[in-house]
Amino acid sequence: MNHSTDVPATTLELRSTISEDGNVTLGIRRGDVAAPGDDDVVVRIEAAPINPSDLGMLFAMADLDAATAVDGELPAVTAPLSDRVVAAMGARVGKSMPVGNEGGGVVIAAGSSEAAQALLGKVVGFLSGNAYAQFRTLNVAQCLAMADGTDAADAAAAFVNPLTALGMVETMKAEGHTALVHTVGASNLGQMLNRICIADGVGLVNIVRQPDHVALLRSQGAEHVCDSSADSFGADLTEALRATGATIAFDAIGGGTLASTVLSCMERVAGESGGFSIYGSDTLKQVYIYGGLDRGPTELRRDFGMTWAVGGWLLTPFLMKQTPEVVERLRRRVAAEITTTFASTYGMRLSLHDAVDPDHVRRYGRVATGEKALLTPQA
């Protein structure tokens, strides 16, 4: 093993535990730093985003308004869970779970393989599932090397949002669609997708939830932006679908009637080009739900004919279906455009101690546009 600095034996890290009494506790703990094997590296983690997909592991849909601090040698925060959630997550009860899907940092030690040695001293983004820590030992395949001079805070969000946005476009093309709809257009992911579609000449309909998000996306070159809070939303969406021909949507909201409204407007446009049929148009209208910002039921009004589909979409299954060449192509693009196409912005930066402060928890747990948190474990 070669290294540029001494590797500590232990690290501070965040761990989430569901207890039998119906609470979830997120606390700072001490863990071991494993020595790297031949194809491993040790990363000093400088930054790690809290994505919406992380919140389920962190807090398991707890009532964060009721979050309280826990006294102890190291700080923690606890919040109550509903009986339904505890029953659904029985496999987690009593188990201390690592948290954090991705992060960025500097490789301070490397195993003997050529691939590991090539990363020594480099800033990398990584995908791990245990990123909320000061140090981690990772396989080289989990890491994405950045160009010299890249800030670790930029590298920290190199996987979840960038590959999700690219995966949406890849899915659109693979399934024979020519344009797409996205329902959280002003999010970090939505802004990335907008930049991808502009660069690649792909039609995109952005759905947002308030007027200032319309202005934000239009300032970034978006042509079709529909505000779901506007009285004219249905008409605006129909016109955008007519202009783009979008027949596939990716929905991060999940609950409520938005997916149904998208399908209905797609059917309205599709029906304009053909004769009447009691079964509706023969154009396939697809909505993929990939998030759950609204935890309520997904409501379908069934006024969109019979040629439609609603399903789930997740990044990991998408990547598993791709060839290594496709995955490498996507990874290379992310690394090359990490400060442009795939740039992320944050509303707050938090230390590990901040992350277990109840006031901070209530803020970053809201998943509001502009309020995304970036952990800085070395702070």
C-alpha cells in the first residue's frame, strides 16, 4: 500500500437505527477504517450531498417535526415512526445502518493494483451507501476520477443525479420515444436534465410547482416550463406536449393526480392525429415514477384510453441492464462536465454534528428546492 498521508484507524460516521419502541435515531458513531486491498483506495471525504433518496435511510419517514436531541458521548437525534412504517421496515429494527449514497474526496491511500495506484492523490466522486463519514475504504470501481483542480464539493454529486438524468434520456431513446416530461424541473436533477436535453437536442417538458421556478428554468434556456399551481396548467401542458411530441414522463412526486394529468394530456394530443376509437389512441403513453415526494396514493382517473403504462424507475436497475461500454460512456461524460452540465447547488452546508441537530434536521428533511444540504464531514 502506498499513501500520501497517514491513514487513521477510525472514522466518525453517521448511523441510523430503528428501535423496537418505534423511533429512528440518527447518531454520530466511531467506526473502523479498513486497510485497502489490492483494488481499493482510502478516501478522505470532503463532501457528501443529502439527496431525497438518502432521507428514507436516514429517517425512515419519521415525524421530523417531533425530532429531539439525544444526550450521550456523541450527539444524536431521534424521531418517532408510525406503527405502519415500523411494521414495513421490520428487517431494519435493531440494526445500525450506514447512510449516504455518494460523496467526494481525496484518495489518500491505495492498494497495489495499477487502477488503485492511478487514483492516489486524485479527487474522486464515489458511490457507496456509507458516504456520511470522514474516511472510507472503497473499491476502485466505486470511484470516478476527476480532472486536476476539481473541487471535492463538485465531485460529491457525480452519481445519483447525473446518472439518473442521463438514464432518463437513455431510457427514452431505448423505448422508442422522442421527447420526455420531468416533474421536478427546478431541482438539481431537473436543471441537469434541462442542460442535457438542450445540448443533445432532445425535447423536454419541465413541470414545476411555483412561478419563480418557471423563471429559473427559462433563464437557463428551457423552452417548455409548466407551473402545476397555475389555473392554466392543463392547457399549458397540453400545448407543450403538442410542441414536443413527448410520450414518456419521469415523475418524482408519486402521489396524487399529477401522473394521471400527464397521461390525460398526452392522450388528448395523441387523439388529435387519428380517428375516434372507444379504446383511445394507439400511442403508448408511459409514466415512470422514480420518487415519492408525495407519499399518498397515486390516483389515476382513467381518461387516457387503454394504451398506457405506469411503472417504477430506479437508477441501479437501469445501470445493471446496460453494457459496460454504455456505463463507461455515461461516467466519462459526467466527469468531463461535472462543473457545467452536472453542476449542483446547495442551500446549506452541514458538519456531521449539524446533521444530527434537530433544527437542521427539520430544515433539510423538507426536500424543498434550493434547500438541499451538503455534508462536510471534515468540518
